[in-house]
Amino acid sequence: MAVLVLPGRPASAHAVLTQAEPQPGAVVAAVPPVVVLRFNESVRVVPGKSQVVGPDGKRLSTGDPEASDGALSFRLRGTDRPTGTYVVSYRVISGDSHPVSGSFTFSVGAPSASAPQAVVIGTNPVVAAAVPAAKYVGYLGLVLLIGAAVMLALWYPRRLSRRGPLRMARAGVAAVAASALGALWLQAPAASGAAVLDVSPVELREVLLSEFGLVLVGRLAALAAVAVLLGGLRRRPGRRRGALLVAAAVAGLVTWPLSGHPVASPHAALLVAADVVHLAAMGWWIGGLACLWALLLRRADPRELRLILPSWSRWAMAAVYWLVVAGLVQAVVQVGGWAEITGSTYGRVILLKAGLVAVVLGVAWFSRRLVQRGSAAAAPGRLRRTVGAEAAIAALVLAASAALVQLSPGRTVDVEAVAAARAQGFAATLTSSLYSVQFEVYPATVGEYNSFHAYAYTPEGKPLPVVEWKVTAALPEQGIEPMDNPVFTLVDNQGMGNVTFPLAGQWRLSLTLRISDFDQATVSTRIPVR
């Protein structure tokens, strides 16, 4: 827990567009040679799914954009580019393997009367439902595999046939393998926005060679080793075989956080370790419950149960302790703060999961009381019913976990809010007989910190040096007279400053530009302030 107070990497997960050049909604004098999008984490390009479209509907970007250090750069072809509204659309893969898409517009000279349609490539509904379903199957398989393997290695009576728990463990191996293969397949249509069966060999190759694909291939390799070593559990495994089985299992468990939120989080090493502990404890406890309910409580005699149940109960209690501790560590980092617990979908699902765990622990307490009193061994039917209830509620916990890994962590709420505020700024072009001025105000909200950036041009469209800038804001409906706002000349025709809006409303923004000792003009517009 002490590691939590140390500096970590910037928060990330489900990449968020934080800045763009030009800004969304901006009006600029000329088309830049490169359009740059900046995200709060590193991203990977989805081939053929990102582009810049001009006012005439033609694609102006040359091929796919370049991704580097969280920035996406579109190089535009040609030099004679038309004036009007341009559309930038993108689809990328974030650091935690989730696809992210969006679009925005900017204008050159003035907005078009009819702008090209902004296209946002979403995820196919069937694919969107299949991804968490595949993860749920993987969690169920992990539970069956760990629970049956541990029960066979430590507690299962030698006189009983081991065929049942071995079948359970192998069913777990099959489920985890199916989940991994399904995730590899689904990553392609999730990235491209296509239907679940609309996958080309090229797309599959790109998935397999990506970090996400290599991690899942590693999971399948570890799973193959576990499947081979499971045969040794037909009898008590030796130390060497047991050590190899544990090593292969740990290697496989590490691949789960490496393909999800933990690896793209602050304190990544801590969260990867916590997630491994969380998954191992989950499999030990819930998998053990499944093995007790389906096999042991049906087949073992009372004398065996008197030895097995108290020992298993103590180990299950330890597993629950580590399950909760590791879950709390992840929640502290991923949720971000108290406000995000109820203010984000991620936080609310965390609360739902915690509530289900609390109910399971309540039922488990009752089961443990039966074991401590010794009545469970004499009448295993009653214990089997409570264990079945535990396992059923635990299945809902796994469903909440499968949904949770698809959501943006609560700590990204602030990043998304800042990005949304930037996207909701105000941009306009005003003209007079002396000049044309293009300006933007971000985020155009109540307060003192609204940045102002403006460019002045001659009526012919050439940069026009400004001697003095004067910017006032007034709200006549509320009796607020024009207030001066400091603006200075940055470079010749560029002005930069800050605008204060004390109240919400339709403010009148007036710009007076003096371009010589004798020439100046004032232009005005209304700007909505939230």
C-alpha cells in the first residue's frame, strides 16, 4: 500500500482525445500541412479507419496517420486545398487494447454551407456483446481450473476416483482457451467496427503481432503447459511437477492484467501484481466452492469431511482476505477519488460488485459456522445448499468483473471532462472593412480561465500585424457593462490573452484592433457561456 503514495505514470486507460491542432470547431486561415491529435496515452492506428475529408468530400490525408507518443499525425496531400469545413475522423486502439473512435470538424476561411458528414466508426453491437461474454467464459474457466487443481493437489481423498475433478479442470482449460481464441478473433472486428465474421487474414495477422495478440498467445502457451501437467494430478504430484504446474499457472495469470487496465495504469507494476493475486484468490475460493458443491460433498464420507472441511475453510478464509485486499488496491488506483465512486459507471459497477461480494461473504459465514460446529460433516446436504448459494452469487460477481474490464476507469473522468470542455469552446471569424479576425475561446465557461487566441488578416487573406488588441465582454441583460480583458500581441498578427465570464449567459464579445496610428475597427459577436 505504501507504493500508492509514490509518483506514478500519468493516468490512462481508454484513450481520450485531449488536444487537436487545429482545435475542434476552430476557423483557421489556411489548411495546415499536418493535422495532429493528442491523446492521454499511447495509441495504435487501425489501418484504413482514420482520415481527413475536405469540404468537397474528398479524402485529403495520405494513407494512415502516424502514431507516436500518444499523438496521431495526418499528413495532407496537395497545396491547393479548398476553403470550408474539414472533417477529421479517427479509430485507434488504446494502451489497454480497447478501440476508441471519434470525429470533429474545423474550417478554413469560413464554415461550409453544407459540411461533409462526420463519420464515427462504432463497434458492431454483436461484437460489443461478445467481447465481455468471452471474458466471462475465461473467468469461469479460470475458476474451474484453479479450484479443481488445488482440490486435487491438497484435499481430494485418495480412495475416490479423480476423474470428476480432472474433468472439471480440463473443462476450465477448454473454457480459458476458447476465451483467449475468441478474444483474438473479436479484437479484429472490434478495432475495425466490422461485423463479427467480417475479418480478413491481414487483420488477424495484425492482431497476432500486436502487444495484445502476443500476450494472448503467451496465455495459450502457458495453458498448454498446464494441460500437460494436469495429468500428474491423477495421483499426488511430486515437488518438481507441482513447482512446474505452479510456475505455468502464474505465467498464465500474468497475461490477464497485461491485456487489460492494469498495464495501462499508474503504478502498473503494483496493479499487475494485485490483479494476479486477485485472480488466484478468486479461483482458489470460488473454484473450491464449485468443487465442493459438485463433487466432494456428494462423494466423501463424514469421516473424510471432518478432516477436509476445516482445513479447506481456513485456506478459503485466507483466499478471501487476499481477494479483498488486492481488489481494494486496484479500486483505490482505478476509481481515482470519492466523487468517481458514484459519479462514474466504473465506480457504480465497483459498488455493485462489492455488494455482491458482501452477500457471498454473509452466506460463507453461515457455511463456516456449520463447519466449526461439526454438523456439516454429519449432514452435508445442508452445507451443500449454502455452498451452492455461494457459488451462484459468485457467478454474478464474475459477470460484474467481465463488465468492469470493458469500462473506462473512474480516474479517467477528469481527463474526459477536460477534453469535453475543450471541444465545447467557441470559435468564430468576424470581418470589418479593415481586417478579418479569426478567434477561439476555450472552454467558454463561467470563471476567470478562458483562453483567447486570435489571428488577424487583411481582406485579401494575408497576415495583418496588429499594433494593439482590445477585448471587452458585456452581459447587458444582467446589467454588466463591458469589462476589459488583457490581450497582447504574440507574433505580428496573433493575439493571446484571457477572458473572464462571471455569470452564465449570452455574452457580447467585442474586439477592437488598431492596425496603425490612425486605423482601427471594432467587431462584435454573441458567445454562449455555460
